[in-house]
Amino acid sequence: MRYEIKGPTLVIEGEFEAISSGINGGRMPVNYLINHHVQQDFNHNRPKDYLGKLTDSLIITKPYFGLLTAVSMDNLQVIRNDYLTTFVTAGITHPSGFRIHEAGTINIILVMERNLSEGAMAGAIITATEAKGLALLEMGYDFLGTTTDAVIVAYEKQPGDYMDYAGPYTEIGKKITLAVIEGVKQGIN
């Protein structure tokens, strides 16, 4: 895995198996994971087309997963913990409908140097989402996320077995929880 920030865009490159709740989401092998900063008043009705033009300009080819955020890449939090690298951009300008507040987007990208089963990939999304909500509650907010939050979980095939689970009581789940809480808190403060 290699990553760099190209202007307003985080580009993570590798040969990943990944799952995403963001643009072009789903589960598939991808070569790029992208988190791109857009202006606060961004209102593009075809985000896939917007992302396609962006990736063309960066000479990024399909397949890729992409996320958009109103949070500047200057605020990107990168947390490295053993075989897990967590990338978080966190802003709270558009809280979820569970609460009405003046509250961006919280995007989380988890890249692992361990093989994950499909169940573990899905479990990692749940664990990251729970950790994000916990971080917000610990910070005194009364909402668990924003309307545009997204998560990508990716790994590059490694020698060895697959992790079958990524819930909060597993080793990887504990790493995810701690990294996401740290990333969200540092990103919002």
C-alpha cells in the first residue's frame, strides 16, 4: 500500500480486496481508494460522474472506490497500528436525522495487512461505525454520525489464513475501535 495527498485528494494505491459504502460502493477488487475534499456548498447531483472526472484528471484508472468530504485533507488523520492503517476525515456539519443540530462528513478508510473473510470485512464496517458513534458521544454530541458518512475496508492479500471476524472484542476489532475513536476525536477537535 502506498498513499499520498494530491492537492485536495487522498489517494491510496495497492491491489486491494475491498468493501465500500461510498461512491461505486459494494465489494470488489480495486487498485485505488480515494477520499476527495469538496467545497462546503458542493451539491453535485451525479457524484459518480464527478468522481469519474476527478479520477481522469489524476490519471487514476478503474477499479476504485471513492469518498467525498467537505473536510480538508489538511485535517486528515492517519493512525498506524501494527497491521492496520486507518485514515479518517471528520467533520460534523450535516448530522444524521436522528438529531437536529448544527453539526461534514466522517469518512473512514481501514487498510489491513491481514486477509479478511467477507464476514470480517462487513464486521469491520460495523465496528468502525460503532467506534465513530462512541467517539461522538464521548465528545458530548448527541448524534452518532452525519448524513454522508462512509466507510471503506480494504486489504492486500497476505500469506496465511483469513481473519473470520472483526467485531469489537476481536484483536482487529479492538485496533479498529481505538484507531477510529482517536481519528474522529483528533479530526473534529
